[in-house]
Amino acid sequence: MTTALSIDSPRVEDGAAIWRIARDSEVLDLNSSYSYLLWCRDFATTSVVARGTDGEPIAFVTGYIRPQRPQTLVVWQVAVDDAHRGRGLAGTLLDALTHRVAARHGIRSIETTVTPDNTASDRLFTSYADRHGASLHREVLFEGGLFPDGGHEPEVLYRIGPIAG
């Protein structure tokens, strides 16, 4: 784990760094830079960033409370800067986020989607469920053919829960 690491909520000024981390991941679907600024403003209480010794973001997890299921946290994106990968930082951030959101909002489950080729995310969420003694159910949420840009793999919904608050 990185020394002098701090975990907190993202700030609007973190949006550009978070966008760069997502872009450089080469795995995530990159959203517009504008959307990351909005995310840091509107979903800061359901997202976290890890900061290095210089205070700059080195990793993030973005999420939101699902309106139709207010006890469900949807994890939107998880990314770690290349220089900090392989140290368990994504798992640490996911644990920190769910602990915070469970305490504030009473969430009892997590949902996320993972494409079949994303083995790192599969391992992250499978190990999260194992660590927390929660069930993990997978089902295809969106078939690849639904995406207008073509060539997109299916998005598999991971439902994890119940999780302890």
C-alpha cells in the first residue's frame, strides 16, 4: 500500500485528474471530462478518491444511490493510476466507500456492471463479496447489441449483498 495515503470525497478540482486516470486505465469506458467534474460535484458523498503525498488523486471509485432501490449503491467506475496498481488500493477504496455510504445512507447491497473481459474488476468484486461474507449474483444486464457504437461486450450485472453497515 502507498504510504501517506489519504482517502476522502472528491472535489470538483479533482475532476480532471479522475478523468485522466480513467482515460489511462485503457479498460474503462471514458466519459466526457465534463461528466467527471459533475460527478465530483453531485456524487461526492457516494464516491471516494485516494490521494498521494502531494494531495493529487491516484485512484477513485465513483458511485451513486440507485433511485429505484435506495438501499443499493451502484459502483460506476473504479480506477487506479498505473504507478499505484497491484497494491490492493481498489479494494481498500471500495471498502472505505461502502463503509461510509452504509453509515450515511443505510445501503445494504452493491450493484455494478463488468464486461466479461475485465478480469481485474471481476476479481475486485468477487473478493469484496468474499471479504464481507455477502452473496454475489451475476446476470447480463445489457447485451452487447444494445450499444449503438458496436463491438461492445455485454455488461454483466453484479449484485452483492447483503452487506453490513
